[in-house]
Amino acid sequence: MLKYIHIIALVGATVMALMWLAGCGGDISDKKIVTVSIEPQRYLLEQITGDRVQVRCLLADGANPETYDPSMTHMFNLQKSAAYLRVGNIGFEAALLDKIHDSNPDLPIYNTSEGITPILGTHGHGDEDAPDPHTWTSVKNARIMASNMLKAMREVDPGHADEYQRNYERFAERLDSLDRAFAERLAPVKGTTFLVWHPSLSYFARDYGLRQLVVGGAESKESSVSDIRNAIDSAEANKARVFFCQADLDSRHVAALNAEIGAREVTVNLLSSHWEEEMEKIVEALEN
């Protein structure tokens, strides 16, 4: 019996020692938690914070923001956050803000799209003044968003403000270089039209003088026969040769429509954490 008591005591001491070492080692539990709405924001923010902050994302990679409803777990994680960095105009964010104010009224909330000139009325919901929410699908916009994130982090974690500033400056140079390269590569196709099912590349098209032709219907209803016919006619009239679709969200619609159009289908994931890779994929598809 005494032997077992000694074993239990030894195990207990070991566990306590490990807990003490973990507490002194600056593990992830010691880091500030900052919550963002979508994975591309996570990518942008981590270029500024490195591993200094634990970045949590509300919308999982590949999930549909049109149907997203935050769970109790997400709300609990928000309560533990030092700040919430929203995109700005994604539908679920507006519904979420009321819940945040009720459960955690002191949580700092930052609009990372502040300062971006919005494109209005792209989504056909009957509100021509509604801003297009896809601000992150633009390198120029991403630089503004990163700047807003820097300002937020300097307020949330002033003790590491200089580190965040240095990281931001390096990242801003990278974004400027990327933007110049994209502009040069797309200059030969300036003025041409590409197809999308959902109006997700409005800002990208604006940046490089391209035309985005939306051929899908509203998210909540099927396109009519006349809508489909008009989409096919417009695509053919504009000689659109690239059709961007979101994986698992609209690919089945694209395949049916594109059977007549005959454009090259390119699957992108604009909600991926691999933001730069997805932007590169879009440019590569258009320049070839």
C-alpha cells in the first residue's frame, strides 16, 4: 500500500512540475487571442504578429459565409479574445455584432476594411448601395487591411508595437511588389472579361482594368431559364475565356452553364488561408 502511495505522489509531483514548466515557457495559453472573421484575414494578421499572438478564425476554411451561423463555441472564444477584427461587410458579421455587444460589450472591434473605396450594388439583393464585401480579393485592399490590423495591434498589445511595425513594413513592401508584378503581367489583357458565378472578384477587376461578368443567380434561388440564356449570350459576346468558380460552392452550377460557353474553368478558394497562392492562381489563369 505504501508503495502505491509513493507512486501516486511521484506522478502528482511530475504533473505539477510539468505544469510549472509550461507556465514559465510562454506557451500558447500565455498569448493574446485575437479573433478574425475569415482565413485570409488570419494570413494577413499573422504576417504582422508572427507567432506573438494566437489568431482564431470564426469561419472555417471552405465554409460558406452566406449560411454561416456562429456557434456557442465561437461566441465563447470571442469572450476570451483581446479584440475582434471583422472584414467589414460580410453578412454574418452584422448579426454577430449584436451578440457580441450583449455578451462582451467591452470587446474592442475593428473594421479592417476601413478606408477602402467600396464597390456598390454587386450582389443583386435589391440594395444598390450595399458594398461588395469581398475586399480581401485585392492586393491593394490587402495593404489597407494590413495597415488597419497594425493600428489595432498597436492598441491591443502596445508592448510589442515596434515589432509589429517592423513586420508590417516588410509585409507592405511585399504587397507593393506583388501588386506591381500583377499589374505588369495583366497589362496585355487589360479590358478583357472573365466569368464568375458569384461576384467575388470585383475589387480585383477594378485594380487591373478587367471586367467581371457575373453569370450566377442570387444565392437563395435558382436562376431562371432567361437568366441562364442571358448569361450565355453575354459571355459569348464578351469573348470570356476564363470561368472562376469556388470549390464546393458553385462548381456544379458552373459545369452546367459552361457546357455551352466553353470557357476554361479555374477553381479558386477565396476563403483560403493561402491568400497569396490564390491570388497568384487568378493572375496566372488570366495571363495565359
